[in-house]
Amino acid sequence: MNVFDSWALSLAVLVPVIGMVVLAALPKAQEKAQKTVALATTLITAAVGFGILSRFDYGAGRKLQFEVDHSWIDVINSRYHVGIDGISLPLLVLSMFITVLCVIYSWDHFPEPHNPKAFLMLMLVLEVGMNGTFIAQDLILFFVFFELVLLPMYFMIGVWGGANRQYASIKFFLYTLFGSALMILSFLALFFRAGNTFDIPTLILNAGDAIPHNVQLWIFGGLFMGFAIKVPMFPFHTWLPDAHTEAPTVGSVILAAVLLKLGTYGFIRIALPILPDAAISWAPYIGGLAVVGIIYGALGCLAQKDMKRLIAFSSVAHMGFVMLGIATLTDFGINAAIFGMVAHGLITGMLFFVAGSIQERYQTRELARLGGLLVQAPKLGWILGFCAMASLGLPGLAGFWGEFPAILSAYQPAEGLSEGVFRTYMVIAAVGTVLAAGYLLWMFQRTAFGTPKEEFAKAHVHDVHPLEWVAWAPMLALIFVLGVYPRLIFGITDESVRTVSSAFRAIGG
Amino acid sequence: MLAYAWVIPAVMVLSFALILFFGKRLPRKGHEIGLAAIAIAFVLSSICAVEWVGRPADLTVEPAAAAGHGEPQGSGEEHHEPEEEAGHGAEESGQGEAAEHDATPAASAAEEEGGGHGGEEGGHEAEPIRKPVVREGTWFENGPVRINAGIHMDGLAVVMLFVVTLISLAVHVFSTSYMHDDRRYTHFFAALSLFTAGMLIMVTAGNTLQLLFGWEMMGLCSFMLIGHWWEEKNNSDAALKAFFTTRTGDIGLLVGISILFFAAGTTFDIATTNRAALAGDISHTVLLAAAAALFCAVIGKSAQFPLHTWLPDAMAGPTPVSALIHAATMVVAGVYLVARMYGVFWSAFDIGGGGINPIALIGGITVIIAALLAFVQSDIKKVLAYSTVSQLGYMVMALGVGAWTAGIFHLFTHAFFKGLLFLGAGSVSHAVHSFDMKKDMGGMRKAMPTTYKTFMVGTLALAGIFPLAGFWSKDEILLGAGENGYELFLVVGLVGAFMTAAYMTRCVYLTFFGEYRGHGHPHESPPAITVPLIVLAVLSAVAGLLNAPGIELFSEWTENEAVLLAGVAHHEFSISTAVMGMAFGLAGITASYLYYWRNLGPHRLTERNGAALAGYRLLENKYYLDRLYTDGIVGSIKGPIARGAYIVNQRVIDAVVNAAGIGARKAGNFTYDVLDQKGVDGLVNGVGLTAEEGGSVLRVLQTGRVQQYAAFLFGAVALLGGALVLFT
Amino acid sequence: MYLNQFLLLAAFLFSVGVYGVLARKNGVLVLMSVELILNAVNINLVAFGAFHNTVAGQVFALFVIAVAAAEVGVGLAIVLLIYRNRQSIDLSEVDLMKG
């Protein structure tokens, strides 16, 4: 094992930490230096990510790679165990990638009250938490990283947010913390019931047999609450629109692109493989909530007057598709879910970027006041259109591969699940795609088509800035490339997903 | 070339990208790229067509009834795989013809079987067909399932390639002049390229997933092009309406594809699906559900009753786009889907059984109601739009009554004359800057002789007059309906033929005859506009001969495995049906002609001819119908029916669509305001509020006085002490 | 040996102390009343200790005396500060800790 392999994952977490320390040491006045340090840090992290991508053994996606296993907290037998497989890799890279773009975007877009030093430091802390969550193979380690992202996001919303920021940030913090409390309870239950270990691979081997079914159900329930709130699934979603609406642009982007994925990732990494029996019992309800979320999120979108809030609500619908895929417990469904996570990260991230840029230009996000964006800033307008199309699941763009396979897989869920129920879900989800087209195009029509309203008719509106191009072009390109050649993701995830889904076939048959 | 047909859509996609990124900087604003690309695509398609025609017919397929093909499929497929890989590799390394391989799995299986039982089945009169050319590579894998992408070239695909590229070429040339000073000239050509690419991807697709790609790409492009002048709200509304309506149908497509994916054994492959459906490997319930779902998509995309309302609104787009949408792309996609997945529809709806079935019924209803509506339009494009809806109804009906070749053939011929008519209408409107026949046209035949002549050819072809294209294809549909036990639809077809002829005559009269009612001085359009008209006019005149009795090349070329497996019947040309169809068409023209002639000429003429005409009453109905355009007589049946239908169309069906939208919005508002903000969120806030309220109650107790605290302390101790004494 | 008279004495002292703590307004008097309560406890401790023949009661009484001394020291300091700030040691006026 060469040096890079044994250090790569630790570097993914350490580099941002070091960057943060350096940033903290810099005097407050030297903004340029601060930005450079932050950018360099994220770039180095991303370089590590590329190293991982290039050295990842794609043929052996089933097993953990770049694995490191050191003793950490002996008292509770918790170890510093990190490693990635095909499920974590796309998300890890996504998280690294998005952070770089966010630093670039915020270069001269720092929201009030400015203070780039603190802002960038928070962003690096976020990256530590996000990367860490995707590489952790120990429940306590996972929990630490999982919770680590809360604090910087809380401050980001609470300090740099919009008018109603305090309400939103506290709601976000408390709501997710509530879920985490139940989640840690479940972790403890797993620890005591399945052989005094927090090690995820070991638990996957043991827990299913060691724990009686009714106890499994309860433990799964705790995990469900923790992850479902993070996702967020209907009816635990109400923190999301508030948080998104109030958060600064970059905060919204990171929130949508990566933070929401922590929940769905938790399902695939922890809840399903460790407790497959319970997963089968829970799956119909999860699927039900998912399709309710799809329709409900879409209806919520139709009622919005604020652009950012609309996009936030659309996340509820999109994550519904992801959860529907997971609930089917099949290869297709879980692959689709991972693809959906990445796609949603890119697309909704882009939508928030565009919404942020629109707000910056017009000082409003009210749909009723906007209009004629295509006249005043045609490129920005078409980018919005492109993202809207991607978001509504147009084939050829990334969003499609999260949606359609999820619908497809619902036709034939894993053995032990009711086909009738899931086929109903399938039809409802398909109806959801039409509603998605409805609210997204409606939004596009209101903002981009027509002519500018009187109050902005004479305003000078800048089209896309060069810096924005730098930050957006990679995302736009990826949305397109992934849409045309989905194998880029399916090829990575497929092997690992089979290990997850194989548990279900074994039980059913 | 057949094996490299994937190049054709690729050229158009490339053209889209090039125009998008570099078009604005080019001297001709990007149309040179679009024109070059579509010209290349057309040439390549023509080469494909020639190769296909020259391909030996060496694949024998017996109808499913004769041999059960179910079992050998699995082995056939596995056996097929390494070959496929080899083909793909060779494709990349660019080795020529050697890499070409063909044969679908079951076809080869059938061959093997045929070889094995040669002695027994030698007597079968199975007609050999050309093997489809299949080239596929792995797109992606998911669990044990491998999804391929590639091309599946058979007669149907080749015909469609040819038609689509030809019409698109004509539209491109036409647009260079028609759209000359447009606000977004470059953007228009980029979208046109992508639109064509979408259709080409769809027709070359060998699996449903890829078909869905092309299908939705067209949805996107129609959205962009119908809303081309998006500054006006009407246009963007129309664009949204088109997208939503078709997307509503697409629920069915998503569901149908999903069902068939599993029903056919986790594959998207269309040929396999068709075979499985025809061999009875799929339970009838599942098949019925899948077919019904897919048919929803067809209703949406091909503007069939009751989802046809978007198509007339789509006239908000530029005229060349209308020509492209109506003639060769987008709306015929639905018809193509039915034709492509014919095995599924055939088995599910028992098309071979005769009587009545949903496809034929929907098609038949559409033929009539759309034709009725065409009578009351004053916008020339709307007449043509309703005419398209009606003709699409014919095609769907043809497929529904088991006349597969006829349906496709009508699609083929219709593309030429409808493209011609739309471009002709565009040419006229280019001259008078309006689409209103009543207000701004009339007498154009003098000012625009070329446009007039070509438009006349198109009209006659559409009306089904011998020997123009429409006559042959319409005749085949009528024949199929009559011979396959669908007599009701034979009647519908005849009535439709009559109405088609009549409303087109009216349209021609209003546009080209009478006095010029507009302002300004219209003159003939430039060559970029007239040349495509002439080319299309020639094709509209002769294309029908391809399948004329004695020639019948078209049916031979398009002969397709699924259709043969299903055992779709071919019928001999029948003079009586042809004469009947023709008579109805002529009757329509005559009726219309007399009516307008009478209005212009001496008063008595109608009375004289009216008695002579067999369809006197029908004429009278028409008489009343046109009261919208003349200050004449009221009280016919058609007028109110047509207007009633139009009102139903606008107020009921459209209202349902709108109401669904408003309802969804209201429901959204309700969910958001009441359920979400007050209910779900209220619960969350309620928890916080309870804590707060509880705090404010307790707050009263905290007076800050030490002695009061002490009093509580002692009181509590006393209580607890008392409790201790009492309860222990 | 009779335990009762000690307990009665202690109860009497305790009651006086409680009365003083609850009813008097003068801070110093309240502190003195607290001393009464503590001493009532001391009597009980010593009495029970003697009754059971252990020294534990006396040891605890000594602890209480030490703590009481410290308590009075701190208490008087607080009272003094309150007096300096407000020129009064009326406890009913001191409600800064009101919620």
C-alpha cells in the first residue's frame, strides 16, 4: 500500500483543518491573502480527491479502499476507521468539488456583514464535516462529522442570512439536533446489542443476526428519524425552506448540494445494510412518505412567491425521488438514488447560484416583480432555463437519471415488499414529474420570459460575470455529461450497491 | 452507411452545439452550419435508403400463430452478446463493412429454428424481409442489467430518416428567407438543429429508453421554438401549454416503459419486447396496462382527442417550426411509437380481432372533431393545424384497425403535403404579414403564382385526389378498415375525407380567390421560399405512387419483423374502395366550391346545382357553417356543432386543463397555507411555544425575594415530610 | 437518658428560626435565625450521637458549626454590600433576581 493510499482520506479531512488554522492566524485586514489561502486549501483537497479518483480500483467497488483503521477511543471501542467504496466516492468528490466552486463564487460576493475570514473558515469547517461523514466507517466518527456540519451552517445562516435569519438558523439547528439525538440513541443500541462495536463493516456482518426483529424495528426508527430529518422527508421538511430562504447563496448551495445528501447517504451506508430486516418492514412507509413528499413538495412549489423558497421546496420533491429509489431496496433504485443525490446536488446547487445572482442584480427574489431576464441578461436566463430543464428530469441531463430509474425500480421492488403498493407509488411519482415541469417552467416563465417590469426596465443588469462562469461552467458541463453518459456514476456505484441490495434478495428468497 | 446511421443524428447535435457557441460570430449568423448539417444528414439518409432498398431480403419470419418463439430467446440473446461487443469495438476503431453485423436475437433464433425444422415447415409461405441493422454499445450497467445504446435500422427507421431530413432541409432553406430579420435568428437555427436531432434519435432508437430521449428532446425544442418570441405572454403560454400537455401524456410513457422493461425480462429492447408480447410471454393484464399507458403518451404527443388542444395554440411559434412540428417531427412521434411498439398494441388491444378498440376509437373521434373545427377558423395556420390533428387521427386509426403499412404510408405522404401547405401558408403570410384569411388575404393567386400552384397541389393531395400522394395512403387506410372488420371506421374515414376536401377548398378560396382584402402590395416570395415549395409539391404529387398497386415498393421496404409476427394482413387494391374514397373527396371539393361560387356569382346557381347534388343536405349544412365568414344564413347543423365542439374544446377540455392547473395551484396554496404552515409547521412551533408559555407561568413564581423562596422551600419540605409520614 | 427533651428543644429552636427567616425583614435578623435553625440541627446531631453511642454526631455538629461560621461571614458581607448600595437592609425590597 503506498503512502498516498494510506493518507489520502485523512488528508481529505486534514487539509481543510490546516487551511482553517492558517486562515485563523491571518490578520483580519488581509482579505486577499485569506481568499487565496481558502482557495488553495480547497484546491489541494480537490487535488486529493482527483488522486483518489485516479487510484480508485473501479473493478473492486465492493470492498473498502484507501482504508485506515487506528485505535481512537478505546474505552468505548470506537476506532478511527475510514475508507470509501463506490457509494461514498461520488459524494466525496462532489463535496470537494462544490466547496471549491463555492469559494470561487464568493470571491467578491461576500454577503453582509462581509467578514470573509470568518465566512471562509466556516466553509472549511463545513468541508471537514462533509468529507469526514462520507469516509467514516465508525459510527462515532460518523456521528462526530455528521454533527460537525451543523455549527458552521448555523452561523452561516444566523450571521450572513436574510431578514428572518435567526428564526431560520435556530430552527435548522434544533430540528436536526433533535433527529441526531434519536440517531445516537440507535447507535448506542447497536453498540450494546451487537457486540460492543461501532465499526460499520463489522456491524453489517453481525447486527442483522444478533438483534431480534422487534428491537431492530425500534433501532431503525431512531436512525430513520435522524436521517429523514436531514434529508428532509415529508413531514420533517419544514426547516428546509426557511433555512434555504434565509441562508446566503453559498450556504444554500452547500446545504442543497451536500448537506441534504448526508441523510440519504446515512440510509444507504448505515440503516439499510446493518438492519436489512427492519428495512424491509420500514420500506413501504418510507416509500409512502417519499411519494407524498414528491407531490407535496411540488404543490408547495406552486404556491410560492419567492424564487429561492420555490427551489427549496423543489428539494423536498427531488429528495422524495431519491428516497423512493432507496425504499425499493433494489439495485436500480439505490443506484438511482445515488445518481439522484449527485444530480440534485449539481442542479439544485446551480439553481441556488442563479437565484443568488438574480437577487444580487435585482435586490429581490419575488417572482411577481421579476421578468424579462432573458432580455436583460440572456446568458443568465438561459442558464436558469437549462437548470430548470435539468431539474424537471429532461432526458439527456443529469436529473433524469435520478428520477426515471427510481420510478422504474418501483415497479418491481425487492422481494418481501408489496408490488401493488410500490406500483401505486410509481404512478404517483410519475405524476410528480409533470408537476415538476409545471412549477419549474412556471418559475422560468415568470422570471425569464416577457419583458422586464417597469421598476427594472431601465436598470443596468450585468450578464454573467467571468467569476460566475468559472464557478458555474464545471457544474453545467457535469450536468450535461452525466446526463448523456450516466455510466460515469453508475459504473462506480453499481458494484457497491450490489453488496447493499444483495442483503435483501437473501432475505426475501 | 446503414451501420453508421448514428452519424446522422450526431451531425445535427454537433450542428446545434456549433451554432450555439459560434453561430453569432459567423457572417450568416449560423444558418450556414445548420444548412450544411441538415444537407449532410439528408444525403446520408438518402444513402441509407438506397442501401436499404438494395439489401437482400433474407430473413424469414412466420406469424406467431405458426411457431412459438418464446423459448429460444434467452439463449439467442446470450449468444448475441459477444458479437455485439465485437461490433462496438470495431465501430470505435473504424473498421469498415467487416464490422457490420445485423440480425436481432430472435431473428437469428428463428433462422436456426427454421434450419432445424426445415423439412417440416418448408411449405410455409413466409415472405422474406430485410434484416434490420443493429449496432449497439453498452450505455451503462445497473446490477445485472445492461442497458445498450445504439441504432436499430429497419425499413420504418429508414423511411422516417428520409422524411425527417428532407422536410427539415426544406424548412431550413425556407427559414433562411422567412426568418431573415428575426430577433434571435441564430438561436432559431440552433433549436431547429436540435429538434431534428431529437426526432432522428428517436427514429433510430432500438430501445425504449433511447426513444424516450429523442421524445423528450423534441418536447424541449418545441417548448423553445413555440415560445420563440417569448416577449409576448401568449407565446410563452402556448409553449408552456404544449410542454405540459405532452408531458402529461408522458406520465404514460414513463409508466409504460417501466412496465414493459420488467415484463420483457429487464430489457428496454423494442424488438425483444415486441416478440415477447406477440409470443404471449407477457400476461394480458400487464400488457394491457402497458399499452394503455403508452397510448396516453401517444394521445399527448400526437395531439389526439382529448389532449389535442395544445397543437392549435402551438401556432404561436414561427411558421417554419409549425411546418416541422406538423409534418415530420414531434406530432408524428406518437404515431411512430405505436408503429414501433406494434407488437405490444396488437396483443394488448387485440387489433386483429376487428370491431372496435381504443386506438381506432380515439383516432376516429379525432378525425371527425378536428375536421369540424377546421371549418370555423379564420387563421390559415389554424385550419392547417386542425387538419393535422385530423390527419394524425387517420394515422392512429389506421394503426388501430390493423392497417400498419397504411398508417406509416400516410405518415410518409402526409409529411410532404402538410409540410408544403404550412410553408405555403408561411409564404403567403410573408407577403401580407398576417395569418388572417378573412381580413388580410384573398385573390393571392394573381400576386403569388408559384405559391398558389404549389398550395393547390398540396390541397389536392391532402384531399385525396387521384393520383396525388394523399389518395393512395388514404385509400389504403380505408381499405384496411373495411377488410379487417372495422366497418365503422371505414365510414368515419369516408366522412373525414369529405370534410378534409371541403375545408381545404374553403381555405384555398379564402386565401387565393376572390378580392384582395388586405393592405399593401403582396408579391411572390424569393427563391429560398419557393424552391422548397416546388420540391415538396413534386413529392406530394408522386410519393403516393410508391405504394400504388403493381408497384407496392413501400410496403416491401418497410416490412418489419414485429408486423409479420403479428400477422398483419395485406389487402389487394380494391377499385370500389378507391372510387368511394375519391368520390367523397371530390364531393367535398365540389360542395365547398359550389358554396363559394354561389356566394360570388348569380343567385340561382346554388338552387340549380343544389337539387342535382346527391349531398344536398350536406351542402346546406356547410352553408350554415360558414355564416361566420359570410353574412348569410344561420341554422345549419355543422356550424353549431363545430362551434359547440370548439366551445367544448375551449371551455370544457381546455378548462379542465386550466382547472387542473388552477386546482393544483389552489391545492398548493391550501397545502402550503393550511397544512404546511399551520399544521405541520404549527406543530413544530407549538412545541417551542409550549415551552415558552410554561416558562412565563413559572416566571411569576420567581419574585427574587429570598424569603419567598425560603417559604417554598419549607413548604415543600413540610409536604414531603408529611407524605413520608403518611405513606410509609 | 431521655432523648425527648433534646428533640423538643431543638424543634422549638428550629421553629423560632423558621419564623425568623420567613417573617423578619431585617437581613441581619434573618441570618441570625438561620443560625438558630443550624443550631437546632446541631442539638439533634449531638443528641442522637450520644443516644447511639457514636462520635459521628459530634463530628457532624462541628462541621455544621464551621460551615455556619463561613455562611454567616459571607451572609454578613452580602448584607453589608446591600446596605452600602441601598442604605437599607430590608429584604422585601431586594428582588433583583426576579425573573
